[in-house]
Amino acid sequence: MEAKINAFMDLVKQRNHHEPEFLQAVQEVAETVIPYIVKNDIYHGKNILLRMVEPERLISFRVSWVDDTGEIQVNRGYRVQMNSAIGPYKGGLRFHPTVNASILKFLAFEQVFKNSLTTLPMGGGKGGSDFDPKGKSDNEIMRFCHAFMSELFRHIGHNTDVPAGDIGVGGREIGFMFGMYKKLKNSFTGVLTGKGASWGGSLIRPEATGYGDVYFAENMLQTKGDSFKGKTVVVSGSGNVAQYATEKATQLGAKVVTLSDSSGYILDKDGIDADKLAYVMDLKNVKRGRISEYVNKYPNAVFFGNAF
Amino acid sequence: MQFFLVTLSDSSGYILDKDGIDADKLAYVMDLKNVKRGRISEYVNKYPNAVFFKGEKPWVVACDVALPCATQNELNGEHAKQLVENGCICVAEGANMPSTPEAIYEFQKAQILFAPGKASNAGGVATSGLEMSQNSLRLSWTREEVDEKLKQIMKDIHESCVAYGKNEDGTVDYIKGANIAGFVKVADAMLAQGIV
């Protein structure tokens, strides 16, 4: 079995040797799925996994836009359309300086399996840009999102590919991109998800990843006759997922004691209750501040890391 | 043979200076730490060839449940060992691939509950799917309706993982379960559609 997995990975490495995150994601799947394929005749000898690791399409494009000082900026945009066997490509857009083909292929590959697991008819994809939203004005964000969509629009559609948000892409960015798509196509369709509640969005969408994570963990704990009640919980991150995971875990009777961002983490031994979480949501979603500021507001908490 | 001192650290993290921290630089550090009481991270402002590596992550804090919700590879083997030693019984990934392969190895060795992101964070995209359904139907479900559907989907995903991930000893390998359950549906569709 080991030899079969290694032979498969050698092939994948040959073609993608410069993509460590993608190889890491494929390795994990190969180790568990190849033994299953070998035991099940209908999948055996059809190179099915080899077909699944090759994106159906990988689009890379120039995004040029003008910043607030009048300077022309150039970023790289991507959309990886990984697999459409069970539905239109579906997966988020990430705006972060670390975005490259390897990161997006790993995410798109995982997305195929994840979307299949939801039982809903969605294929897998992922996209984004190496654009860094940190420190940009609202106008710069808008100009970038418009420029990004002015190319992406020709590759997506509500029956073809339906992107969503991810790191660096929230309600604000989805709004700007949706506006440009609608203008170019002259058509109001559900081409993006994560839309605002008044223009086609779904209630609970902002909460869903964090809530879902806690629901899943609760299901796991139940297999041991246990639950979140009275548990101490450590959460990393302080964005959308971390915020709503904290909210749901707290509602289920747990005490969440940490949150973090790239500067470090805060430890609040009293627990991050609803009021404190409301402060964090305002700090991160509106003021776009650093998690270290939490300890100024709640001096019983301690910040570990560096605060520049 | 020549030796260089290349790193210094404090609670905020450590700096790496491949050129070596010579007498002049050391004098700066002494002034920074002993007189100005600054952070070691400021070293890189003065010596831009050096790199600052940021400090700590929350995995050293004792807990029952850990929810990594930041980004890929944020939780490594050392962090995982620390979590297990501190009595953590359940890790459910909210981010995508936050645990390194070494971390997963530690969790599985300790036989604690571990859910990979592709199962435990699927609630986001599932609700995107529900948003698509509502767009097609041109109607909006209430908060309670969507939340109830989300809860049911997460329960179904958990059951799929258990069905495909159960080991002979009765324990559940959620990675195996998620990968195989996800694979089967896509592979069946691909086989049905032929070589396209």
C-alpha cells in the first residue's frame, strides 16, 4: 500500500514540485483514499484520484488599479476551477499577500471534498489575489474589487462558478464585486454568496462557519457522552470564524479564554462573554484594530505577542 | 573557525540576524532592553537585514477543546504535544488545514477527538449552498430555519465521517471518514459522466 501511495505522490510531485501546501493536502487524501480505492473494484484502475488532483481550469489574470495617491498598482488575480462533477464550482476568494497558485490549489482541492460532504450539489473551486487589504481605504478596496471582477466576471456565473468570501473578503468586498458583476452582465443573479441580507444574502451565513465548527465538535463530544457544558475552550484567530465559534461555544455553556491575530493572542481567564465578544466584533470588523487592544478595555486579560 | 550569534528573543518572539550580532549590534540591544526597555522586534528597524519572528500562539493555554480558526499550518507538532499534555480532548478545525501533519500525528497518537477542516468548517459553504437555493427560489428563510438546516447538515457530515472513518477498535478516524465520504460522491459522478 505504501508503495502505491508513494508512486502516486511521485507523479503528483513531478508536476507540482514547487507547491508545498498543495502537496500536503493531496498527501493527506492519498493516504486515506488510495487504500479505499484498492479495496473497491469500481474505482480501481481508473486513475480517478489522478484526475481529481488536476484542476479542470486554472485562470490567472492581471488586476491593475489606481491607489489614493494616484499610483498605478498591479496585483495578480486567480480562479482555480477544480472539479464540477457534482455541481457548479463553489469556493471562496482570498485577498492576502501570501496568495499563490499552491495555496489556492490546496484550498480548491480540499473544497471539492468539503462540498461533497455537505450533501448539496456543489463542485469545488477557490480564487483570490495577492492584494493586501490591510491599511487600504474603502475607496481603494472598492477600486480593487471592481478591477478584479472586471476580469473574473467572464469566467463565473450562477450555473458555472459561484465564488464566496474567505480571508480578506467579507461583506464589504462581496458587495463591491457583486455590483460590478451586475453592471457588466446587466443581470441580478446569485453569482456570489455572502451577500448582504437586503440584496440576496442568507441569514446565518456570517455565523455559519463558526457555528458549524462548534456543532460538529458537539457531535464529536456526544459520541463520548460529553458536551461543551463547563468546558474551557481555546480559540485562535479573531475574524469571522473565530468570533462566531466563540459565540456558539459560549451559548452552549463553555468558557472561551483566548483569541488571536497575527500580532499574538489574548488570554482572558474569566471567559470572553457576549459583551466582550461584541467589543471584539466592533474592534475587528469596524475599527479594524489589533487584538492586543482587548487588554486596554479588559485589564484582567493578558496579551502575549508583540503589539506593533 | 568563526562563530556568530544570530538570534535573540523575548516574550514577543525572536530576531534572526544571519550577518551575526556583533559588538556594535549588541551595544544597541543592551541599550534597547536595559535602558529603553523596548521589544526585541525593534532590532529589525535598526538592522533591516534581520528578520523578526512573531511570538506566541494560544496553544500553550490549558483547555478541554481547541478550535483553530486562524489560518493554514498555525498549529505544529510541538503545539499539539502541549495541548495533549494539558488535557485537551477535542480539536475541531475552523480554518482550512491549520494543523500540520506532525500535529495530526500527535492528536491521533493520543487518540483524542480530531476533526479536519473539510468536515468541521463545511458549515460555511453549506450555508452558501442554502443561499444559492434561496436565490433560485427567490425567497428568504428565517434565521431559525437556516440555523436548523445548518445544524442538521453538520450532524449529517458527522455521521458520514463516522460511517466511513470507523476503525476496527471502534474509534473514529475523522480524516479518513471525511476524505472517503467526500471522495465517493465525486468519484461516482465522474465515473457516470465518463472521461471528460
